[in-house]
Amino acid sequence: MGHVEKWQLALDMIDETRSWGIEVPQVIADGGYGDTAAFRLGLEERGLDYAVGISTTTTARPEDAQPCTPAYPGRGPRTPSVSTATTPSSSRSSPTAKPPPWPTCRRDTSTPMPPG
């Protein structure tokens, strides 16, 4: 047997434990596992509740999220357009893909947008 990733070994151990008739009520894991989309997807496919750590660079968006370009307010440099051709349709499309930064768009402009 060749190299097997740690997250896959963890899923295999969960499967083996469940095959013995022992239920796994919840999975708790650190960011080493939580940053791996394939691990989180494996937990979801098994119908398991989980709480995992993630790094500050890990992002999540709804599957139907669409990038947008905010309206130009007429001050400063224009915000570059975000191409939908290179944007993944889902955070699950590639476990290792880093999505491009998306500008935040909103329709309600009556209150200031928080920084960040």
C-alpha cells in the first residue's frame, strides 16, 4: 500500500469504527483536517456532525454564490472586474483550489459597510 493522506486515514478509521456497530456522534478535528475540503466533504457524505478548525485563509461560500463587481463610486481607482471563467462554482469543486478574492457587493447602502 502506498502513501495515504492523514485525512483519508481518519475517514477510514471512522468507517471501521462504525462497521463494528459503534456510532460516531460527532467528529472534532484541528485545522490540519478542517482545511481539507475532501475531509469535510467525506464527513458530510457520511451524515456526520462535525466541528473542525480552519486556517484564516480558508474561505467558504454558498454553492450558488456569484462574483460581482461593485458599482464605481467615481472616486479613486476603479475596482477590477472579477472573471467568472476562473471562478469555481463550488468550494467543493477542487479540494486544493484557492478561490480568487471576491469583492463584497450589497444593495443596501443606507448604512456604512464594516471594514474588512
